[in-house]
Amino acid sequence: MQSVSKVMGNITMAFKVLDTFECECGQVVELIETPILGGPQKGQLMQYKKNCRCEDLKILEKIRQDNREQAKRKVTKIFDLHSLINPKLKEATFGSFRRDLPENTPEQNQSLSAAYFKATEYVKTFKLEEPKNLLFQGTFGNGKSHLAVSIAKAIRDKGYSVIFISTPKLLTKIRSTYNKNSEQTELDVIRHIELADLVVFDDIGAESTNEGWAMQKLFEVFDQRSGKHNVFTTNLSSQEFEAKKDLKRIFSRLMQDTEPVVINAKDYRKRHLKKAVSS
């Protein structure tokens, strides 16, 4: 019977280094050839890479990919569950935003292009540690909400939690929590808004939101969002906000760290009506 030391010596002598190279995994790897020591393939030569981490890195990347997909499903669920979007806005994207409308003057189309640029830059430069806000102002139907939805979707697709809320619908949702049969409390609604990475508040200052209770609730919600990323849209001008005490207070709060983007363009939604009248 051979001694253990002799057997180990034979095994060591059977190893052969065929090559030494720097592998894709960043390690210095030896390509080893050695005979199979047992089993039905005993004596046949096999090769393996010593010190190679490629398989480990593949497994790690698979875990990371699974985590990214899980995170994406989570933020999509948050967006779908807590967002309150008008049905006609649900398909809005940057790709479908029109900046060259024939019924507009060149200056008005330039205003649309400038707003589009601000919106896309907001997405490109979005960083949680550098909170900033945008306020889209302008008349009805000129693309403010379209751009706001587009921002929300683009930021969501980057893996951040996003909520898009029509402000009148938000107030209706808060009111509904006062019903004793409600499954949510007012605190639940506000908490979801508070925790999101980005919240879009659409249609601030709409007629149904101009009363005392509504203004107080909006102020509380905006206050919770202070120091975080927000996008606002409104049909009201700065002068209209300043003309009423409650609105002035709201305007002061939402303008904190906020860049105004004024869109001067015609109501895109009325273009079909104008064509019918002129024909």
C-alpha cells in the first residue's frame, strides 16, 4: 500500500499549468490540466481555471438583476396604487409631446420647446440628495400635465418611487377617509405622499380646491414634502396666487426650491373644435 505522502506527490506531479493570464474577472488565473483521479472517466485529462471568479460574478450579477427587477415592480406598484391620474393622461410620454403645433405662433412653439427641455433636464439630473422642484404654469390644455406625467414615468422607470396626483382628486380621497367604512385613514394617504421620492401635484388651484379646508390640507401636504422632489402644475398665474390670502400662503410654500416654467401656448385640446367651426 502506498503512503499518503507518495500518493499526494503523484497527484501534484500530475498537475500541469498550461497558461497564466489576466481573466475578465480581474484575477490572475492559471489554466490547469490534471487527470481525473477516480470514477468512470479516471485517467482522462480535464482543465480548470485556478483563481477565476467569473462564475461567482455571474451569480452575483444574477442576484443584482433579480433585485433590480423586484425594485422596479415595487415602484411600479406604488405608482399604480397611489397615483390619481385622469384617464386621458395615462398614455402621455415625452415622445408624444407636440412642440410644433401649426395653430401656435413660433414664439408659442418655442415656449413649448423650452418647457420640454426643462422637463427632460429634470429627469436627467434627478438625484435624491439634491432635491428640486418644477412649477409648470399656463392656461388650460397647453401641455403642462402632459409634461408632468412624462417626468413621473421617466423617474419611475429609473427605479424611484413616484406618485402623480390630481390635486382635486387628492382632496376627494382625503375627504373619503372621513367615512367610517373607509379602509384608509387620512394619515395613510398623506404618509404615502410623504415617503415617495417624487410627487407630482397636478392642477393646483382648481376651482374646487379654493376653499378654507382644502387650502389648509394642501398646505399640510406641501409642508410634508418640503426638502424633497416635487413637480407642480397650475392654471393660475403668480398674480392670481398673490391675490388671495389662502392661495398666497400655498404659493409661498410650493415656491420653496422651485423653478417656475411658464408655458405660453394655445389650448391644444380645442384644435378639433376650431377646425370644425372653420370648415
